[in-house]
Amino acid sequence: MVISDFIRFDRRGATVATAPVVETEQPATLISEESPEQEPAIAEEAILVAQAKDDPAAFGILYERYIDRVYAYIYHRVGNAQDTEDLTARTFYRALDKLHTYEDRGLPFSAWLFRIAHNLVANWHRDRSRRRFLSLDKLWSHSSETDRPEEQVEEEERHEALWDAINELPDDRRNLLLYKFSSRLSNLEIGEMMNKSESAIKSLYFRTLATLRKELEAKGWGTQTEMDEADVVQEV
């Protein structure tokens, strides 16, 4: 199977799967680690992976589940659609090609998949000898509902200050926000990606929010009592 038989992109960057889909009930998307349904979801995913090892057509279900998240993750690391499409295709091609090496350790398949994407993006940056800030201003779209120009300007300035503060974070904290809000990974999945425990990721996340709040307060954009956590980032 060549990758063109499995994946293609339309001109707007939307993804379209062309592989046959196994007649089975669509599994639910992985939910947050706080839910008691997390373990059954992981177990169900392990069954899909086992099926895909014997029948590559079954990989189409996993592809449909993660294509948008992988694309978003890569796009915000490389900043352009052409390279994103190429790296996304290579991610799924490599995952399909190396699926026989995947071992179920009770952790989400997505952690293994995003590790492939992470490594390909790292190689992309290394090959071009360049490092760019994440395009976090595009990570979470924001539109103001106000019709008053002065309020619109203030809102845009506030969000610009937020993106500036995020881009000043250390790599691990910036990547944490990217994994959590662009790729919609749970703390468990992020921990696997970053080689940290789930509790360590949760602690790092809240310390990151505290840092952002402090930076915004220093720039006059609110106080701890005025600014709700959701004003900084929207929890998923």
C-alpha cells in the first residue's frame, strides 16, 4: 500500500481518508483522565490496533480518529500547510509501516502516534537549521462579539499579550499547552510524550497557568481575582 492510496489532502488543507473502513461501531474519542471510561476506551483502542496489524484496512478507523489532531499539532510546529501535509502523511505512513512494532503497555496508542509526529517535526527543524516560535496566535481562534471598536482593540491587545507570554515560556511548558489544546491530548498521553508521570504533567500545567497569569498581571491585564483561569486557556 502506498501512502497516496491511504491519505490525501484537499486544497484547503482538509484531510480525506480513502482507505476502506471496517464495518464496526465507531469508538468514542478518548476523554479526560478523570473519567472512569478512560480505561475501556484504551482497551477498545488496543483491539483496533490488533486488528490493524492483521488487516491494514482497519487502520482507517485509527486514521479517522487522529488525523485532525495530528495535522493541527504539526501545523503549529512548522507554520505552513505544504510541509504540514507532507509530515502528516509521513506520520501515518510510518505508523502503518511500523505498526507491528507497537506494544500495548496500557497507554494510549495516540502517545505512540504523536511520538512519531514529534520526531518527524524535530527532524524537519534540524534539517533546515531553523527554530521558529509556535504560531500560538492561530492555535485557539478568538472572535470578539462586541461591535464597539475600542472594545475590539482592547480584546485584541489582551490576546496579543497572552500569545507573547506563551511564546516566552520554556520549551516544555509551551509544548505542554500545544499538546493539551491543539492536539487535545490528556495528561496521561502528554506524560507519555514528555516522559513524565500524569501527576507531574498536571502539576506542570497549573504552574504554567500561574506563570501566565502573573505575566499578564504584570502587563496590566488583570488580577488573580479578576482573571478566571478560563481567560488564560480554555480547559478541555
